[in-house]
Amino acid sequence: MPTQTQHLKKAKENESLAATMNLAVPAASDWAITMLFYAAVHYVEAFFSKAGQHLKRHKLRVNAIQANPRLRPIYLDYRELQTYSETARYQAVFFTAADVVPVRRHLESVKKLVVPLL
């Protein structure tokens, strides 16, 4: 099971790589959105790893966020990140650089709540 430190490292790497994407390139925004979602996954997993939990499936993680009173405030932000990512990966929707802006805001909300809890 990954440690809290490993999850944080992965979250920061995903976030950093997303920031380096040339969003003028077709499909780059899709991948940046996906990386930002997976950064959120790792921030949340870092929180749960503190209690020895590892949520291997997205559905389990979403349910755990909603059930946890400390994480519940980020539930909607997390779900938005997930929806953007799933749309980017599985639907023939092409996002633009402007579409990445709200995704970054959702990730910032997740980080703002989760990081102080670690």
C-alpha cells in the first residue's frame, strides 16, 4: 500500500506535469484535465492512507469522501474533477485551455481542505 508521502509526491508530480502542458496543442487540455483529477485522487488517498485505508476504486473513494465529515465539503469539487476527467477520456469532447481553468479551481479547493488535514 502506498504511503502518505508517496501519494503526496504523485499528486504534486501530476499537478506539475499538467502545468507544463502546452494547452495550444490539440488534446493537451484533455490530458491536463486528467492529470489534475489524478492529482486530486492522490491528495485524497494521502488523507485516507493516514488511517491505513487504500481505496482502489473510484466509486469507493467517492463514497468515502461523501461519508467522511472532514472531506464532505470537497465532495462536489472532487466529483466535478472526476466528471471532467471521464469526459476527456471517454467521450469525443475536446477541451480547450479555457476549460482547464475551472478544473484547476476544483483541485485547489480539494488541496485547500485536504493538505492541512495531513
